Amino acid sequence: MRSPDGNGQPGIKSELLDLSGFSLSELRKLDPVMLSRSIRHAAERTAHIPVTASGSGGAKRVD
Amino acid sequence: MHTKDRLASDPDLHSIPWDTFDRLAVGSGGLSAVRLLRNTDRSRRLLLLAGLVDLAKTAEQVTGPLSSAEEAWDLLVRAQEAEPDALERMIAHPYTGSWAGYTTRLIEQGLAGEGPLWVHYGYFHTLAAAAAIHAGLDFSIRVPVWNDTVVLPTLGAARLEEGGGFTTAEVHAAAGTFTINGERSRVVPGTPAWSPLRTFRFEAAGRILDLRLDDLDPHRGLYHPIPPERLAETEAASWRDLLGEAWRLIVEHLPEYAEVLPSGLTSIVPQPAVPFRLPSASTGEAFGSAVIAAPDAEEPATLAAALVHEFQHIRLGGLLELVRLHDDDRTERLYAPWREDPRPLGGLVHGIYAFFGVSAFWRAFSRACPEDRLAAFEFAHWRAQTWQTLEAIRDDAALTGEGRRFLSELATVFGPWQAEPVAPEAAQWAKTLAEDHYAGWRLRHVRPEPGPTAEVARAWAQGERCPQVVPGGRLDTESDGEWANARADLIRVRFGRDGETKLSQVWSEVPGALEGDRRLIGGLADEARAAYQAALDRDPDEAATLIGLGLSLPAGPARRALLGVPELVRAVHRLLRDAGTPPAVGELAGWIGEALV
């Protein structure tokens, strides 16, 4: 997604809420619809485990 | 969630400026870029945590016999109010991220975990307890016990005596101390039943790296919770010494990375040593963590390269929370010079970024220490293999515009490195290793088409010229055979300290090493060829020997066939064996090579 950031500088906008300015107590006072949408986005992305490893697991002869 | 007392302003969405994106692509961007990635991952973790706490309101069974999720949340809130850094330590803890991902997956997908759901969910309670301890609060909270063990993330592990299985204990803190109280036993820090998490601080030229050596946390692995595997003190001391030396090398040779690496790599998960190798891994869910096998005491530079490698994966994992570089195609369809198996596009993008960093390290090290033959070899090897991979995918249709831009930016820095001079022997052996690996990959994963294979076999049997051979075949993700890449290990032995002597001493200890391999890597190609041919007379199907024969041959059709289409040579030879008239493998390869396009 391409859009300007908060400073008007061109950039890429994600679908994650920026919670860096909010305490845990404040987190619970956020717009519930907006919060739920961002939680769902984060939860859906857990479906795939992004593991990277050098080498690979054992392999078996198949012929 | 409460809906009253709404805040005056809502949060924005995370974003990344294009210039930061471009600088990250070339391994730059400084601390501000890494902090941006950290902040993004922090929000991801908080969102998952908030989602899990919300879930417990309507599914109380997720906490089972533990304190409620609200109690754990409230304890976190108290910790933040008393000492904000206490909460930040827990949110930034790498395994908070992997726990949040794992537990969300269990619930979202209805999966069975390693234990009851409440045990996994209850890691949240241990996070709250650890945050409260860091904040100096007085509190009590009930946490899960798994096989008599309670791990308090970032602090350590208590070994109770509860009879095993899944039970509970109370973490109680008052007046600056804490205890872990089970039904039958009690642990106090400072006693033999308490294993504190080991933390190290390294300083080199004013640069500080704080690392935890985490052998305790249940979420330190890659996929699912694992029990503690406490290292002996001597092993931990060895890790400390080598990590310190590796850090010194990074500071000295790669100062731009040394500036930012401490913000992106905070925890090392030690794994048992693998002879002659240093495998490592990481997961995008655990920003800040790398899983690394115990390093060779004589090769701190290899450990330094591994730290840079994993840091690059961590950086890219963070960026991918913000930006899609490719679509969700996870088809394992592409050749990667660093893996035995076909990889999806995303795996190659990750690998390119990681080995770009590795190339940068060896390039700088080799420039500073031109007499270091291993450094020269590693630079020659990784720059060529990584560049070839980049060239292969930079126009892949599954890349997004951002993905194309990322690789293009990277190429502007990486491309000129390809022309830099390296020692001829380093270049030669890098080429040999590349040919070796690619031929091995084809033997493992490319299946020749039956029709053309039979036609080639028929032509041989009739004494005809070989029909034109175009490299092709069908990709199969399952490997046809299993063998070690011993020649890669032997090459590195040869280029290590006292390499030639060591090669003759330890070659037989290298897993899978053949007599022909020792001679080939020792520079005795004629003797190697004789050894490989003798081995093929005994077993003409042996994959490592087939490729070894190809590597030992001078340039010509037989070498071309054995390294370019080894799967076809083997398949045709199998048919001729079945017909009862098998030729020498080298002779058949030479005949096929004449027709190879």
C-alpha cells in the first residue's frame, strides 16, 4: 500500500496499528472496530510460520 | 475491551518512508530503521496479546486452573505504571512474539499443542510475573508448571518437584524478592533449583552488544514449545568467549552493521555442534533471536558471519510486517544454492538478503586480512551464488512492485562486488562448489522425462549418436536419495588454519566424505578420478560419486553432462543396467555431453 506517512513523506503504509504512543490502559480505550480489524490482520498473519534455516531437513530416496 | 472513555486520538497505521525502505534494502538505514522495525513488531505483539486477552473473556477454559487472563493483564498494567521499562522488556523479549504467534495459531486453527491449551496460554501469566518482578511489585499469580519447570521469561527457570506433568504454581513477590510455590515444593532464586538466564555484555571499540544465551525459554525454538536444555558452565563459557570474539570482528570489519545489530539481535538459542558446519535459523515471529549450533572454537569469523546472516533475516522479517515484497505463492519451485530443497520465492528473497550481509562481512574481512584464504573463498562463493540467485528471480512475476524495487536497490550495491578481484584459488573453488551443489540439487529434485530418457538409452544401445539433450525434467520436492555435501565441508577445512595438514588429518571425520573427495579437494584430480571411477564400478548409482567424477574431469562433454544433467546420465545408466549392457559411467556421460545443448 503506497501513501504518505504522517509527515507527508512518501512511503508505504501497513495494516498494523501503531501502538507505540499508547499505554496498556489506553489500548483498551481505542476504537473497538479499528482495534478488532488490526487484531484480525495480525492474527491472520500467524497462519504461516516465517522460519528461515540454513541447510534443510533429511531427505529420503523415492525411486 | 472497554468501549467507554474513548481516547481523543486514534493511532495511525505503521508506515515506512521510501528512503528508509531503500536504505534497508542495501543493508543500511542506521538505528532509526531498525527501531522502526522493532516498533512495528512491538505493535504486532501487543495486538496479538490484546486478541488473546479478549478471547479469554468468552472462553474462560483457555486459562484453566490459572489466574484469569484479566488478572495477568492487570498485573502487566501495574508493572507498566510502576516501571514502563519493565513492560517493554517483556514485550521486546523475542519469545513473546513466538508465543503470541503459536498460541494464536492453536486457537485460530483449533490445533492440539504440546500440552493443554491453558499451559500454552499461561506463558502470558509468566510474562506478567516477570514484568512485575522487573518493576519491583508485590504480587501473586498462578502460572503453569510443565514437567516440574516454571520458566520466567528473561529471568530464569525454577525446577520444582511436583511429580511431572502439567500442574500449577504460584509466583509470589514481596519486598524485592520472589518465590515459586508448587503444591509440594518451593524454589527461591539463588538456590540450585533456580537456573538464572545467562546474559553477556560484550564491548569492542566502544560498541556494546548485550546478548542472552537462552537455553530455557519454552518458545525459543522455531515451531513449538520445547523444554529447557541447560548448558553446562563450560559450554556457556565457550559460547561467551566466541561470541565476544565474533562481536569484535563485526565491530572491526563491518562497523555499519555493528551500529545496528545490537538493536536487532538480543538472544542466542544454543544448539548442539554439527561437525564442520555452523547451521543457524530464525523465525520472523521472534524478532531479536537466532538459533545457532555451537561454533568451532577456531572459527570465530564463521560465527560472526552467522550473526550477520541471522540479523539480516531478522531485519527482513521486520520489514515484511510492513511491506509485501511478493505474493503468497509458497510453491517450492526455485533453486537456492544454500539449500538442498526447492524453495518458494519468499525463501529466496530472504536468503539473498541474508547472504548479501554474509558477503559484506567476508568482503570486508578478506580486504583487511588478504592472507586469510577462508575469507577469500567465502566472499568469492557467497557473492557469486547470491548474485546468481538475485538475477534468477528479480523479474519473477510473483514479486510485487516493492519487491522488485527492493532487489533492484540491493543490486546497485551488490552488483559491483562481482567484479572485485579475488584470489584465483578462491574463485576456482567457489566455482567448483557451485557446480557441485547445483548438480546435487538436480540429482535430488529433477526427474528426467521417461520418453526422452528411453530414447537416449535406445540410441546408445543401437550405437547411434545421442539425440539432442536440452536440460529439463520435472521438479519433485521430494529428494531422490540422501547424502552429505562433504566436499563443501572439505573445501572449508582446506581453506582454514593449517588447512592442507588438517585436511589429511580429519577428512575421514567429515560426514559422507569419500576417498575421491579427499584427493579432489587436496588438488589431486587424476587420483580423485580413479577413486571415483572405482567407486562407481561398485555402485554406479551413488550420487556424490557421480558428481565427484564430473568435478574431477577436465573440461569436456563428460564433465558437462555429469554436472549439467546428472539426473539424465543416472537414469539412462539405470535403463542400460536393466537391459544388461551397462557402459562405464564416464563413457556414457561423454556421449550424452556431446549432444547437450
